[in-house]
Amino acid sequence: MEKNPTYLFVAAAALVDEKGRILVQKRPEGKPMAGLWEFPGGKVESGETPEIALIRELREELNISVEPQDIEPLAFASEPLAEKHLILLLYICRRWTGQVESPEALDLQWLPVTEIDGLPMPPADGPLVQMLSNHLLAPA
């Protein structure tokens, strides 16, 4: 492994609806890892915090508004990705305003966390499903 890799920070959200289901979206054709299911989110741009990037991405991808106090850090994954190294930061969010929809016409599914585990997902998302499952299914 190279001594000073270039890091790619991505912030993603586990949106949890009132029934306890999680939103996943399918990566569109023409993008890397097309056809795989993932948590909504995207790259942290220069000058952004991960939280601000996530709020921006959720607005752009799903047409919803999220307040900073409504996202909570949950887990992260670290994965080599071509010439960069991906750091995927997963947040949990149970409150937003607006109706979840995809202006980009991405396939969306609301699933129980137990059903997400069987979906084809990018390598960094897989370990986060187990952490999310442990968090959501842990005894109160």
C-alpha cells in the first residue's frame, strides 16, 4: 500500500422510517459499481464537514431537508478504491422534512435491516449493515 494515499471521504445516511425500515438506493448505470444497492449520500467536497455534505446530498438525491441535529454518527468503513482510499461515514437519521423521492430516478427501496444484508452492495457498505443491524436490533 502506498505511504500517503489520497483519501475520499463519503458521508451516507441510514434513513429510518416510522416502521423501522431503512432506505437503500441502486447505483445508476454509467457510474462505478452500477446496479449495486447503497445508502444515500455522497462525496464530502472541499470546505464541507461530513454533516453538511450529507445534508446537501440528501437534498440533491432525495429532495428532503435534514437538520444537523437530526443526524447521528453511527459507524465508518475504510476500503481501498482504485487509486484512492475510501472512508465511508455512516450516519443514522430518523427525522426529515419532505417526501423521499429521487429526482435522478434512482431505484429506491425501504427495507427492514434484516433484508438489506442479502443485497448486492459496494464493499464498504457491507460491514456497515451489520453495525446498523446491531444498533437497531439491540435490546433497549
